[in-house]
Amino acid sequence: MGKRGVKPASPEELVVRFWSKVIKTDGCWLWTGSKNPHGYGGFRYCGRLIMAHRFAYEITYRALLPGEKACHRCDNPSCVRPDHLFAGTQADNLADCRRKGRNLTKVSDEDVVQIRKLYRPKIVPLSKLATTFGITREQVWHIVTGKQRREANVRAQ
């Protein structure tokens, strides 16, 4: 029995239920179920969150290896069309982004210093800094936690 005493669906039932939440167009196949704030689809199964595009890739091709992601050729986060997906690492995904000319937001070293100086939880939130500097909330988080711009060795004083 799964959560709340409900018997989990069989793998076959899960696949049928999954595809019932997809609208197939001539281009992308769109996930109509639950989506995160970035537009990526997902669903819960046996208490685990499963990303819709990853599930579509795995039921069509193969299980992803540790460190692999299901990346979008179409750049549409809600797309689950298997031939729009490819297996790759985060580095592969970023290289694909650069090849397509996406995600080229440049943040200067001076901006990094300012972001780190200004960030104060519950006073100047990530979302405010993201809007101010024209980047995503996630990018601001990477800057303030030191996961981005390590190579610049920039520290707020």
C-alpha cells in the first residue's frame, strides 16, 4: 500500500495515466498536469516527485544514468515529446544553451559584489535582486552562496 492506504498504480497504469495528461501537437507535446514555477511538469508516485520530461525520456528510451538529465532540444520546459529530449549532463545542457544563444545574461564582477553586499534574507530578498539585476532568482542564489562566479574570486566586504 502507498500513502493514505491507496494501492500504487502498476507500471502500465502509470504510463497510461501519464500520457493522459499530455496534449500532443505537431510540435511539442505539452504536459497539462502540475508544473513548478519554471514550467517543468511533475507528478508524485509512491511519495516521490517525478519530473514529467525525465519520465517521458525514460519510458521511451532508457533509464538515465547518475549525473544525466533529460534535456530539451526545443527549450520548452513543459514539453514531454521524447524526440525533443536528449540525455546529457548539466554541462551538456549549458553548452546547448550557449549554442542556441540562450541564457547569455552577463553579470559583471561589480554586479556580483553588489548582489552579495545587498542580499539580506527577509530584508532584500532574492526576487528583488533578480528584478534589479535582470537575472533569475536562481542565479542570484548561486551568486550569494558562491556557487557562481567562484572563478572571479569576488567577495563582498
